[in-house]
Amino acid sequence: MNITGWQIAIIALLIILLFGAPKLPKLAKSLGQSMRIFRSEVRTMSEESRKNSDDSAGSTAEESSQDRAPVEGRVLNPNDPTAEQNRSGEREPRGDHR
């Protein structure tokens, strides 16, 4: 007697319904909430990308640079021979070296 794929699927479905029936409503509810959250995030991302593409098409470089957050740090002159020493010195971890 050979058991085919459909027969195994029906048997598995019956086992799930018999032994997992109390947990099925919770599973369906969490699946629905997850799908709702996923759809809202996709919608938000598409609206933001559409807004960003509209803003970048209609604005100049000066306007877009004003919208950016300020960056902390120090500007180094690439022609300065001590600039490379300063950059390599900043990479070393600070602290007590014993």
C-alpha cells in the first residue's frame, strides 16, 4: 500500500486540527496582525520613497544640503602631510595601554 503526497497532507491536516485546535485562533490572529503591520510598513516605505523622489527632483543641491543633519568631526586637508598621521593616530584605541 503506497501513501501518496495528498494522503500525507490530509493526515497531517487532521492531526493538526485534532491536537492543535485550541492554538489555531491565536495563530490566525498573530498571522493577521503580522500581515497588517507588514502592509502598513510597505505602504509607508513607498510613500517615503515617492516623497523623496519628488523632493529631490524639485530641489536644488543647496536646499537638500540644508535638510541634512550636521556631521560631527574634523575636516582634514588631503594635501597636508601630517593629515595621514592624524588619521592613523585617531584609529588607535584610547585608554590605558600596559
